[in-house]
Amino acid sequence: MENFTFFNPTRIEFGTGKDQLIGEHLAEHGIKKVLLCYGSERIKREGLFDVVSKSLSEKGIAWVECGGIVSNPVISRVREGIALARQHHVDAILSVGGGSVLDSSKAIAAGVCYDGEVWDLFCGKARVESALPLFAILTLAATGSEMNPSAVVTNDETQEKFFISAAPLFPKVSIVNPALMQGVSRDYLVYSASDVIAHLIESYFTATVHPKLPSRLVESLINTVTETTEALLIDPANYEARAQFAWAATLALNGLTYSGAAGFSYPNHAIEHSLSALFNVPHGAGLSVIVPAWMKWYLDRNPAQFERFAKNVFGVDGGEQGIAALQAWYDKIGTPTHLPQLGIKEIDLPAIVENVQRNVRIFGIAETYTPEVVTAILKNAL
């Protein structure tokens, strides 16, 4: 095990009915007015908005609505949220939705406390030094944003999808009620499964030091994701499966699975971010295309770990068989595994490769993921 610091101050409130207590949690932190961020009107149609507004009202907490946040969130909407938050002098941000809403909320929280252009925080011109307090009610499990200090947003003008990560962006309290996720569509369930698995395999395969303990944690979580995804495809109302899937998604990216590991990177995310930025594909769908293609290219660089993955996750022998098993499972559940399924053709590859080069510089892996390497990986996905 390498030396490490594990720091995660987020309080998770997990289970049915927990959303009814959001007012109490905000009141405990002395909050008087919040910017209430959400995506579609679904939270109003399904009654969650009423639950939240009632809980806030009972504690005398005012709110200002900031709706219409889209999947693959964009910086233009973040700017609008910052303006609303400043205009109404809110003292916290409340996210009600999935990872896109929470990532936008984090960007708004940071942007309100920064005097310059918020995109500066994403492109490295400035650092996140402070942020408004963040609270979350999760309606989709995938990104792990509910228990980490990171956010990803697309610049809809420059077609760049970059991230920020800083301690002030840890949510104070995140409510994870699996019952709120039963309305998630079949497509977004399988895209979420792909997203969670991608979070887990990045350090698992790329770390120069990856002890058995974090490897076992990763394998267990992937097995949980595959089992519960299949159960939910059969019965979307299966609460136990929904709950285990949701907690696995949180654990996948809250720092636990790479504590004691070292020397890892996020090449799959660096490449996929360009697919989302250029073609607005769902993040998880892009990852289920990129991950097997990257694995085929990376296999010879860590064969022992690929053999371990094959045996402990899919019960097969050999790295190539493990990769094939993962790709077959993606095909089975119905998430894309080839670029043409996303409407992306070989003629589009040069533009993707160019865009990826901006990402790999920010991720610190540009020396490895040259244009030639990225082209080779993308061709594996045709």
C-alpha cells in the first residue's frame, strides 16, 4: 500500500423517505435561502418538488428555482445559475436530480465565489478556493458526484468538456433514496452501469501500484453493478437491487477504491469527454464504446491485472476473454459498443482526436495518449 490521505466530509443519508428531511439538514447548517437546481419538470410531475418545497417551507427556508439543466451540462446554463444566485443572495445550492444537475450545481457554487469568468476554473486559469455550501437529493445513480469534490461541464461555445476538483465542492449532505430512481429509463440505467464500471476500471488497470485490497473492492463493486443491472432490467421496481446499485455507484468514485493505489490516470474519460462535447452522446453510452476499445490497446501493458479481471469478474481465463466478456455484457444489456451506434463515422475521427488532445493535457497524460495512440484506440471502436 502506498501512503495516502483519505478525506471525505460528505454526510450520506441513504434510504426511503430521506428526501423529506432536506429542510432539517439545511437548517442545521444555518441556511436561509437556496438556489434549487433541477433538470426536467419530472421532479414536479412525480411529486418530488412538492416534497422538497414542503420540507424547506417547514424550516423557513426560501428557495429560487434554477431548472432546465440538461444531460451533459453546459457552461452557459451555469453562468445563468450564478447570476440567479447572486441576484437573490442565496447562501447555499440544493441539487435535485442526477449527476448533471449536481455537477452544474458545483460549478455554480464555485462560480458565485469567484470574481472572474467561471470557465477559468475549468481550464486552469484559476483554482477553486471557496464555494457556497452544497446539498443534494439524488434521482439517478451513476456519477458518484454526490460524495466527491469533482464536476464536469461542457463549454457549449468551444466544444470543450473539462472538469474541476477541489475540497470546497464536497456536498455537505447528499440524500440517496433509491425509490426516487425507479423512474429512470432503461437506456439511462444501462448507461449508468457503464459509467460506474468505467470509474472503477481506470485506477484498477492504469495504477503502477494497485494492492489486492482495492482490486478486490473494485471487482466486488463491478459484480454488484452487473448483477443489479440485470435484476433491474427484469424488474425496475426491485428496491433491493436499486439500493445496491445506487450505493455501488457512490462507492465507485468517493476515493475508497483507489486509496493505497498510485500512478493511475483516467484515459477513458479523457477520450469520452470529446465524444460528449462534439456529439452530445450520453456519457455512459460513450464510455461503453471507449472502454473495450481502450482495453484492447492497453492489454499488453498490464496483462496480469487483465487476467485477474477476467477471472474474478467474468469467470473466464485470459485478458482477451475478459475484454470480450465485458463487451458482450454491454451488448447484452443494450448499451453501445461501437462508434457507428452513436452516429460517429470514421470520417469524424480526426476532429475527435484533435479535441482529445486538449483533454489529455488537462488530465496530464498527453505524452502517452498522442494523436496516433488515440486514433488507434478509436479505430478499435469502429
